[in-house]
Amino acid sequence: MTGFADAVARAAAAGRLVVQPRMGMASPLEMRAGLLAVRDADASTVGTLTVDSYTRVGDHRAALAALHDGARLNGYPIVSHHPETTQAVLDGLTGFPVQVRHGSADPRAIFGALAAAGLDATEGGPVSYCLPYSRKPLRDSVEHWSEACENFSGHLETFGGCMMGQLCPPSLLVALSVLEAVFFRFHGVESVSLSYAQQTNADQDAEAIRALRVLAGRFLSDVDWHVVVYAYMGVFPRTPAGARLLNDNAARLAVRAGAERLIVKTVAEAHRIPTVDENVAALESAAEAAAQAAPEESFVDTGVLAEATALVEAVLELPGDPGTALLAAFRRGLLDVPYCLHPDNAGHARSHIDDTGRLRWSSVGAMPIPRSSVDRSGPAPDSAGLLAALHRVAHLHDARTR
Amino acid sequence: MNNLVLLSGTASDSHTWNLVYLQLLLEEAGHRVINLGACVPPVLLADECEAEQPDLVVLSTVNGHGYQDGPRALAELRGRPGLAAVPVVIGGKLGTGGPEPAQADALRAAGFAEVFDDDTAIARFREFITAHALCRTAGTAS
Ligand code: B12
């Protein structure tokens, strides 16, 4: 087990949810101060080093220019900072695991830089860091991710449980999370985590996380794995109270469904990059909510597991290794992410939120999902309807706390 | 006139819900839209503009690098002989710390026809495209 996975396992054994921020700033001094504050927060924490957008798209020249001009970046440019600089950022933090979070369809330079800095935990995936993050062909991403995984010996989390941040029905999130983890394992990674992002309905989410655990048990029995929940990844409440409520509900969801780790969101989410203090407050608030929640044994089955199983099996039955199978699956539309503009996504699937607040399919394209799961009663897909769906969770939480 | 809008993300920005939404909004207002999607480098943007000759270019970015990526995109467009005059607007969450009026003014000074970076963005944009369409109609009629 890696230092990162080990810390998560120890907390889980003690019945504590590990909480983690999304945090990255360009300045090494600020980055270090942020990591220290997270370590010292009143919660079981692991640290995060979030990489900026220039580094994500491989434009290291623009990242260097920004550092040179003192322009603000939305993250830490780990490839552009000297390895010794990053080592100094981490100096004395031994025993405090730090994960590098990026969003890159070609992660090779980032994997190299984090290893050079002595780090061993990161995340992403050939699909989840291509379709929503890049205009690179999926084929290139699969190739780059294969190479990066072959040379990697740490802990790797799939971002497949987040696709587009919002409005992706749970079965597809669960399937992609499992499929990317299977891809990692095929390429020699022995410690993985599977992600699931909180969506629009807590019962549906709990059912999805249970489905994720069932499928991980079935397809990843020979590697070390745990489940990480992301606090809502779509449009966030604008009020501090609404944002806190949604973040706390994510912590309750994680505990209820037996996840080991949670990545939080702050009161600044809807507006701008959060400060260190806002991150610490979100971590402590989530830890408190988690401490008061309890795991649940049974969940209502509305078919998430059956749908996700059908998707995973359909892909793994395709010829070739998992990367080849994923490519073929997207080409044929067996996997099809709603509202994703990437040219390698079929783009026939659509989704909506029904009256009970659950995510439903409006159409499934060529995915092997039974027609009975399709609900055609959704609202008209005009700009107002789309904006209402995107803001539904935010509005509900802002209203509930007023 | 063909009422064509070229809609694009910026070089470092992968957000697309903004683009999906703006495409619908523009189409509902009667415009034809070419949506280039996310992570569009300046050269690709300029190539597409040369090929399509849009009446308006709309840049949308929310990742916080707008003050850097916006001017780079505009400079590439203005460097192409056929694109010296096409109006270009930009909007979204342009910096990392909320709206900054001084930076928005700098973008206008750099040559953006309008900057939409705060809570009034969509209301002002609707007015802008209505006025823009009227202008174009007047222009072709005379
Ligand atoms: C969903 C989301 C994602 C998804 C995006 C999936 C996808 N492909 O689209 C994922 C998870 C992949 C993602 C990734 C990242 N994200 Co993001 N994301 C969001 C989130 C939660 C919602 C955005 C959204 O869907 N909005 C719905 C659309 C319809 O609205 P909108 O984009 O806000 O646009 C509105 C206005 O801004 C305006 N507008 C936008 N453009 C234009 C243009 C014109 C001309 C006009 C008139 C108006 C206009 O009109 C729209 C409707 O009102 C926001 C925070 C939030 N709002 O709650 C963060 C946010 C935008 N993300 C942010 C960041 C930084 C990133 C990352 C860089 C990771 C990171 N460091 O945290 C990466 C992007 C990588 C890259 N290469 O750039 C920051 C930006 C910070 C800032 N600007 O200060 C935000 C604000 C979160 C935060 N507080 O840190 N993200």
C-alpha cells in the first residue's frame, strides 16, 4: 500500500472519514502554507496539490510566463516549478500524504514531476481527463495514460465518477469509474480509488455508491481499493449557508454509503478560487457532519447496479485490452456522455432531473440500457430549461437556508 | 447577411457548460452558431474565423485565466489580414478572484468590443446581440 492509501485505510479502520480539499496556488510559499493548514485542520485530512490549467493542457510556456509576470494562476504549475522548489514546498511534511490533482489528457510530464518531488498519489484517467478536459483525440489520451501508468508505482484515483461535473446519470458514472480502475490495474497500478460525485438526489447517490462498491469487489478483487466521494461538482449554491449545507450533505452521503474519503467544496465555489481559510472551514465542517452520520445497511434498488453492470460488461466483452475496449465503446456509442462536446463522444445521450430530483435518461443513444429506463417526460431542452437544471441543486440549498 | 456567430472556449479552459448554454441562447435569438468547444488555441481560432468569416466572435471562459488567454486570442485574430475588423467579445469568470473592473477595462482597451464578467452578463449580452443584429441589418439594407 502507498502512504496515501495507507492513511485512508487507517482512518477507515478507526471509523473516520478522510476529508481532502481541492487546493492549488501558483506561489510555492502559499502552496506550502495551504498544505500545512490542511494538515493541522481539526479533521482526518490528506493534502492536495491542484495543478493549474496551463500545465493541464501542456502549455508550460504560458505557465512560466505567468510565474514570471506574477499573473495569478488557478493552480500550482508543478512541471514549471523546479523539482527542488516542490520538494521545499513539501519539506517536513513526511507522514502527511499529498495527492496531485490535475485534469490532463497527457499526464506524462505531471507524473514525472510528482515522482521527482517524492510524491506517490495522483488521479485522473484516459476518459475522464480527456472528454471533459481536452480536445485531444481519445486515442492519444489512452496511449498517454497507458504509458504514464506503466511507469507509475503509487496510488491512482479515477475521476470517472465525475464526468462533466453534473447531469450525468449515476449508472454511467459508476461504470466509467470501474472501467478506468480496470484500465489502471491492467497497466500495473496496484492501489486505486474509485470516485463518485454527489448528484441531485441523496437516495439515488447512496444506491450508486453501493453499486460502485459491488462492482469494485467483482472487478478489482486483486488490488487495494477504496471509494472517494466528491462534494457536488456542478453549479454550487451562491450563499455561504447553502454551500455549507451541500458540502455537509456530501459528508453525510459518504458515511451513509460507506465511502472512505471525501473531497470537499467551499463557500467560494460559485464565485472564485477559495482561500486557505475557506478550505480549512469546509474540511472541518464536513468532518463534523461526518462524525454525526452513520452507515446504512440497505438501499432501495432502482436499477443503478443493473445498468452499470450492463455498461461495464458490454465494454469488457469487446476485443483487446481495456484501453482498446474503451476506444471501441465510445466509437460505437456503447458509452455516451450527455452534453459532452468532445468529438470522440457520440453525443446522442441526454439526461434530465425528474420531479423527485433524480437524474434520469431522456435518451440513451446506443448504450445497452433498457428503454424502460428512459423517461421522455423531461423539460424542453432550451437555454432556460438547461440553466434551470444546472442550477437546481444550488437553488434548493440556497432556499433551504434562507 | 448570414448572422453567423463563432463561439469558442479559450486555450487553457476546458469548461463547456457555458458554451452549451450560450449556443442555445444565441440560436434562440436567431443566430447561426459554430461552437468550437473547449481548449481552443489562438491559431485554431483564427484559422476557423478565416474559414467561416463570422459576423461576431464570442469567447467564453470561466477557469480564471481569461485576462491572459483573452488578449492572446485577440492578438492572433487581429494579426490576420481578413480579421482586422470582426467584432470580438469575451465573457465569463475571467480572473481567479471575482470580477475586476480595471482588468475588464484593460480588455476593452485591448480591442474587445464588450466584456461580460459579472452578474449582469447575460442581460447585457442579450441587449448586445439584439443591437448587433439590428446594426448588421441596417448595414446590409443601406
Ligand atoms: C462544472 C464545473 C467544472 C467541470 C466542467 C466540465 C465541463 N467540461 O464543462 C469540471 C469538474 C471538469 C471542472 C474543471 C475545472 N474547473 Co471548474 N467549475 C465547474 C462549476 C462547478 C460549474 C460551472 C458550470 O457548469 N456552470 C454552468 C454554466 C452555464 O455557467 P457558467 O460557466 O458560470 O457561465 C455563466 C456565466 O459565467 C456567464 N458566461 C460565461 N461565459 C460567458 C461568455 C459571455 C460572452 C457571456 C455574455 C456570459 C458568459 O454566462 C453563464 C450563464 O450565466 C464552477 C463553479 C460554480 N459555478 O459553481 C467551477 C469553476 C468554474 N471551475 C474552476 C476551475 C478553476 C476549474 C479547474 C481549473 C480545476 C481547478 N483548479 O479547480 C478545471 C478546469 C481545467 C481547465 N483546463 O481549465 C473555478 C474557476 C475559478 C475562477 N474563475 O475564479 C470555478 C469557479 C470553481 C472554483 N470556485 O474554484 N469544472
